[in-house]
Amino acid sequence: MSEKEISYAIETINMAKKIQLKNNQPLSILDDITLQIPQGSSVAITGASGSGKTTLLGLLAGLDAPSSGDIKLLGQSMLNLDEDQRAALRLGQVGFVFQSFHLMNNLSALENIMLPLELEQMHKDPRAMAKEALEQVGLSERAGHLPTQLSGGEQQRVALARAFVNKPKILFADEPTGNLDQATSNEIEKLLFQLQQNNKSTLVLVTHDEALAEQCQIHHRIVAGKLA
Ligand SMILES: Nc1ncnc2c1ncn2[C@@H]1O[C@H](COP(=O)(O)OP(=O)(O)OP(=O)(O)O)[C@@H](O)[C@H]1O
Ligand SMILES: [Mg+2]
């Protein structure tokens, strides 16, 4: 399918996530989720703790499979894809940022950013790309630092550089400022939107922060596993 024919970055149709608990009781986590996320848009997902935000993000990203309904990622239905096929679809198309930065502690800032490029095995000069990404988040001077030698805000900048280094079509962020103070959060938010625009990515952002959600073009609220 050509790029033009894909109108949505993500589309879900009556998607549900139910699991079977150990005592055989079914538990409904998400129900009847139908939504469209246009390419290049910014989308906030808010809701109370336990409402299903992280579960939804995992489904939208193809990390997890729904128990019913369908989801199309970049125009491709994930209905009949197994885990390996979903991973192949994500490769080079999808980036992630988490609340707890998820950097590799034994790798330097620069090496952390190079890692996804090296895993993709399709880039000529991962080091040069990583250097440029580090520069874009204002951390060139910290290239050789290990994560433990960086502040929380700096670690999240490295995580942002790593997430955007391969210019993902879709960037998923789960509470990316949840572990940071207000001033640092504001900087990270600015950087996140800036990187989204520079890379023309679609941004799907889970947050507790209503002010941050209002900065997004689309705002979905989840209440007890359903879109409000
Ligand atoms: N594997 C699982 N087994 C059992 N229950 C689960 C599982 N995964 C999630 N849940 C439950 O599903 C609900 C939604 O979880 P989820 O992590 O998506 O919430 P959330 O909205 O991201 O919350 P928070 O804001 O606290 O991060 C919660 O009640 C959680 O306990
Ligand atoms: Mg969560």
C-alpha cells in the first residue's frame, strides 16, 4: 500500500482486552475501543490510575494483542500477525519513551542512542546519527556519560534522542515526565513536541497532566477501560 493511501497512523475497531485471572475469572481491562489517529497528529490519553492507559498504549503499538476487535498500524491489520510479524512491522517505524527512562546502565549516552540503529542493521553510520540526535537534545557534552552519571532530566533527553534517532513514524510515550520536577518536565515536553515536528512523527502520549494533554491536537479520556 502506498504512503498516500494510509490515512491513519493507527486505527482500532471495537478493540477489547480481556484476560483470564488465575481463579479462572475473566477480567475486562479495555472494552469497545474504536478510534482513529491521523498521521502526524499529537494525541493525549488521560484517565485515572488503573483505567487502562498503559494497556491501551501497548495494544496501539502492537506490543500486545487485543482479545477481540482489530487494530491497524500504518494501514496494516494486526489481526492475524504473530509476535514476530508484529515486531517486524514495528521495526524502524515506532519509537517509545517511558516514565522510567529504560536506558542501558552499562552503555554511555551515545551508545544507548546507537543501540536501536545497530539492532536495525540498516544504517551506514549509527555513531554519526546518534551524535546528531544527542546534539538535538542539547547533550553533546555528555556523550560518554553512563546513565548513572546523568540527572533524571538528562536521562530522559537521552531516551528522547534514542526514540527519535531513526525518525519513527509513530512515537509512543507513557508518562514521559512522571518522574521529573515541574521545570524539567516543561523542558522535556517542549523537546518532545519539537522532535515530533522535526521528524513529522505521530505522537501518542499517556499523561496524568491535563495541561500537557491540552497541548495535543486530540485528547482521549479513558474511564474504567472505555473511551469517555
Ligand atoms: N497482566 C495483567 N493481569 C491482571 N491485571 C492486569 C494486567 N495488566 C493490567 N491489569 C489491570 O488492568 C487495569 C489497567 O492497567 P493499566 O496499567 O493499563 O492502567 P493505567 O491506566 O496505565 O494506570 P497507571 O496510571 O497507574 O499507570 C488495572 O486494573 C490493572 O491492575
Ligand atoms: Mg500506566
